[in-house]
Amino acid sequence: MRKQFAVLGLGNFGGTLVEEFSKLDVEVIAVDKEEEVVNKYADKATYVAQANAIDENALKAIGISNIDHAIVSFGDDIENSILATLLLKELGVKQIWVKAANRYHQKVLEKIGADRVIQPERDMARRIAHHVGSESIIDYIELSPDYSLVEIRVSHKLHNKNLFDLDARAKYGCNVIGIERENKMIISPSAHESLLKGDKLIIIGDNQGLKRFEEEI
């Protein structure tokens, strides 16, 4: 059975999510209180609803309790995002992700049970900083305050070495989960897979270990 998603609030962030879900052929309900905004996404979402996301009866009417994953995207409307999150929890939505305006907003959302809090501007700033501040890091995704996933370019120092020689898990507490080579992805590579200059390593681990790994390669 396919998962169903709901996006509540169709501003720049929420609207872009709906468009991307549409490209991925994901079932998504797009919800906004403004009729004009809702109509804009009528041909992209599986279903659109003009509804107030803090109106319990309105949410029940669109079957929100049957949704697997809801994303609350109200921008700077902190009060309504908190109320909507509480309401979604009460209605039994399994996963609730919420866009936060700032870290104080994030703390409140975490306290009331949001499964994940997103700060797009902060997250993108961190990715850019890691990318431009390092010669080897191509991309950086924070998974939690302590763990991240990074994409690192293989340097000449690692050319023709294999993952067994690298021994990233023992030395740095990191796991190489993939190698991108000439636009092809090797998933869960063998320990005897040789690395080539220009390969991209997909690595997951704690932030301190990843930093040491980057510095030493």
C-alpha cells in the first residue's frame, strides 16, 4: 500500500514540496486556507483542499487521520503551526514534520511531539558552509545534532586503495554506504572495492569522526 502525504500550507516551501511529490508520483493532499493558492496546485496534488489547518472538523473531513505523513509549512505563523501540530497528533497522524521559523519555535515543536523539525534556511546554510569550506566535501546533510551524511570526493591519496585499507569504521567510526563512479552508484560496496580518483564516497557517521576523516584524506 502506497504511503499518503499531506502538505499543510502552500507557501514557497510547501508548494515546492507538492511539486516534487508530484514528479515522484507520490500521493499527496495539498491543503491551504486560500482558494487561489489551492487552485494553483490542483493539477499537481492528488487532492487539494481549501481548509483551515487548525480546524479539527475541516481536517477530519479531508481524512487527515488516514495520512501516513503530514508536513506543516506555515512559514512564520508560529502559533498556527503549533496548534496544527497538536491537532495532527490528537488525530493520530503517524509522522509529523514541521517547518520552524527559529530555534525557539523548534524547541516548542519538539516538546509537543513533532517527529522532525525543519529549518530550511539554516539547513541550507550549513550545507553551503560545509561545501565551500572544504575542498573534498561535495554535499553535507545533517541527520541529527551528532550525526551527518556527507559526500566526499576521493583524492589522489586514496587512489587505488580499497575500503578494507581505509578501515573507516574502526579508525573514524564512519560507514561508507555508497560509491558514485561515473554517474553510477555502488550501494553497500565490498571491503575489497578499490577507490579511484574522482569517485565520490557517501559516508555516514558522527560529526567528529567525519571531520577527522575529511582532514586525513
